[in-house]
Amino acid sequence: MWITSSLTTAITPTAIALGNFDGVHLGHQAVIGAVVPIAGKAAPPSSISSDQPGAALRGLSNRQRVQTSISPAEATGALVTPVPTVMTFLPHPQEFFSGQARPLLTPLPEKAAQISRLGIEQLVLLPFDQHLANLSPEDFVESLLINQLRVTSISVGKDFCFGKRRQGSVDDLKTLAARHGVQVHIAPLTCLGTERISSSRIRQALATADLETVRALLGRPYSLTGRVVQGQQLGRTLGFPTANLLLPVDKFLPQTGVYSVWVQGATQTPYPLVPAVMNLGTRPTVKGLALTVEVHLLNWTGNLYGKTLDVHLHSFLRPEQKFDSLDDLKAQIQRDCQQALGELARSPY
């Protein structure tokens, strides 16, 4: 998948899904999926490349940093159908206007990987600045979409708004696009039960460790991706060595506590799932101060330092708690491991 933050290096013509897509949940997938068959693509690409590897690809694991064998110019010349594209905004408009950092369900490397799996071949990260914020709905469509990205079809959610002060509605988008013969697909709101699927609903479920609801809203388990760094090695002295994960600073974290999880990235072939227990918290028994993410892989040994692990949350085992002694903590960790094995055996993924 080609990632660019410049419209001059975007591959055209395009079939574009527009939105922020934080989480890439089932509602987002309905919007994104509409441009893949339009572009005539059946299978997701297997590589990710970028015109800004130091920025757009920062944090991608080595197995995701596979460079494409053709350049954007060569690809453009060979196109006979529009390239399926997602265009999103960086930073998030709410972050731009508020000036406050916004924790993300899917930081950029994770979002790129999820979008690529859906069959999207290009991710355009449109820099959200004051100039873009001031664009009228007409200029947004005609200057950006029609003239620069040569869009042939557009997919948006029912509640999509665009242009200065969010003045443009989906009806406005259809009217403006129709002037150029461009079709607009409006994906209906996707619901789970009686409520719509949304990023805010996922955040609320994560805050209470309601992983069953999170999995239903996302269409997959919630994941944490991070590089293994050296910690205090206390777990090793207790007989339960842990991998300490360095996560993206903008990653949204669930409720603190102990979880059963599946881990990918510990072995080289071909990314099998390894059962594990994860602790997310401040480790009050040993007077820890900083929030840490520690993973103990069950029935597995090996060196994990420097590796990037994908940790898929399966079930919430218990809240974090302070124990009277290290022996009490060790006994509880043993019970956590046994419970995790039982949970993971009943539901493989």
C-alpha cells in the first residue's frame, strides 16, 4: 500500500473513501469496502511503502516494512482502473482545533495495516491545517478531489461533514460530485443492537474492559502493538519472565488490570498466536509509578528483546491489586496463568 501526505505524489485516478477511521471498526469497514469493488480489486496488497518513511511509517514492524517493487509513477502509468484509496486527516481535526493530543484506537502504523488488509492500495494523509479548515465545500470537492486526486467515485458515512465549519453534508457532496459525473456512495449507519457503532462507543467499552462488546464493534480483538524493551526484570525473579512493551504514546489504553491475550511476533514463522497473560498497570505491590504493559508468554521460552509484538486482548481476568508480599503476588500470577489458559482454550481467537 502506498502512503503519502502530498497530493502531488498520490497515484491517480482514485476511488476514495473519506473519513477519519480511528479504530477501523465495522462501520468504517462498510465505508472503506465500497471503494474496493468499484476499483476492481479483489485481494489486499501485501506491502506497505511511503513517500515519508521517517514519518508515515514510523512504528511499523519490520515484517510490515516491505517496499513495493514499482514506483508511484510506474504504477500510475499502468493503471486501467482507479486505485482504491482512503483519504484521512492528520492530525485529527478535533486535535487541531482543541490543541490537545487525542489518544487513538489505531495510531497511524496500526491504521495503515488494518486499511491495507481491507484491500486499499493507497492511504492519503491530508495535512489538516488552517488552509484546509478554511476550504469551502465546493473547493474541497473541486480542488482536492476532482482536480488533484482525479476521483471517479467517493464513499462516505451517512454523518460525514466537510468544508469550512463542517458546512458540507452528504447531500452537498452528492450534488457537487454529480457536476463532474462522480458517483457518491453513502454507507448507512452500522449498528450493534439498537446503538450505532462508533469509536466513542468502543472507547467506553474499553474503559470498562467489556472486550466482548469491543470485539463485536471492531470485528476483531482490540490489539496493542509495541517493541519489547528492558524492564526491571522482577517477573524473572518470580519465575514469570515478562516482555515489557513500549507502545505508541498516542495509543488508547483499556482499563488497567490483568488480561488473557494472544501474542503474535514472538516467532518468525508464520506469525503464530502464542497464549499469554498481560498486566496493564502501575504494579502497586512493588511500588511502581509509571503505567507499564507486561506480557508473560505461556509455555514458551526465547529472547524477545527488540521484537515488535502484537497483543490481541481476549478476556479481562481481574483488576490490578496490591498484595501483602511477593509470595502472595507469585501465587496470584500462577492462578492468572491457569485461568488464562482455560479462557484461551475455550475460545481460540
